[in-house]
Amino acid sequence: MKHIYVLFMLFSISNSFGQDIILMKDSDLVRAKITKITNDIVQYNRYDNLDGPLYELPTTLIAKIDFENGTVQQFQLVNEELDGLDSSKYSLAETKEFIIKTINEHGYEEDTFKHPYNATFEGKYLRLVEFNKDRTKPKNKGILYDFSNVYKFQKVSKRSDKLAFVNIWVSIVKNEKKIKFDKHKLIMRVDDPDKAESILNALKYYNSLLLGKSESGDKF
């Protein structure tokens, strides 16, 4: 079944000082200044840090953009054979993108909010690196997680409206040169309980994709 992602408008946005609102398919809102749009990505600065780094989002994760000038850009998934296709079934690449984005915006090492995680994928492995508070310097080279071998997904532990923990028993690469594994408990501090649930569900879904057990009803 062939899917085509149609952008109703395709253009680059010139620099101005308005606030653009990106509505994600998971209903999350990103307040931004859009700098570029292509068929594949949307590039933007955070509205609260216009002079900061550029960020990118895959268009496949975006529902629409409300621009400061009042115009709206819709991102619609069109199925050539069947209208109303269930778009909750994300691809492996889309799932990776979601995991990276959500962890990088909301995930921290277990003991403090002073050490945010930087998430990247190396093949199928997820690397989590602790950074300093302003995200300019890594504290270590991080841990490489193998989510094709998960021992247990535990429920999110909610402590307050601004604190929750993701707890997962999962294999890690203990020796990267010889690819030896060890059992490890990942405890991730998250600044939003809803985002903690999203991270947990996305990692569950990623595990199911790696094992070939995903279902169209899985959502994160």
C-alpha cells in the first residue's frame, strides 16, 4: 500500500518576529519561529530562545502549523487506496524521531534536573548521554541500550505534576568493542508525567517494531 504525504503549502519562511504554533499528531504544541519547510522536515527556533540552536521535526509527525500571520498549513496523510487510514501506526524512523525529540526535551538522569539527557540512535541502539544543565557539554559518553531485549517495562512513577520516572529493565552494551551485554535498570527523570507516559509508550512501541510485533492500535 503506497502512502503519499501531501503538503498543502510548501515554502520557506522569511525571518520575522511572530510566533508560529506547531501542532504535533500527538496533540503536543511547539511554540516556534519557523525558518524552513520542506517535504521532509520543518526547521525552527524555539520561540523562547530565538537566538538559540535550530531544531528539526519530520513532517510525518506534524498535524498542522498555525503561522503568526494567521495562515494555516495542514500536513495530511493521503492513502491512494483507502481514505481514513489509521495514522497511529508509526514507522521505525518516525518512532525513533519521536523518542529522540521527547527525551531531549523532557528527559533527565534519575537524580536531578541539572543533567538532561541527549538521545541519539546508533543503528537499533539508543544512546543516552548526560549533559550539563545548559546542554553545552557531555558529562560522559553515555550508555547504549538494546531495546530489542527488554526484561520489564514498569509503570510510570508519578511524584508530582512536574516530576515522574520511567523505569525499564533493559539490556545495555557493556563492551562496545566486543558487543557484550548486561542487564540494566534505566531510571529516567521526566519533567512532565504525560511526557513520561509518551516516552514509555514510544519505547514499548519501538521494542515491538524491533521484534516484529507492532499493531496499528499502538499509540504514543
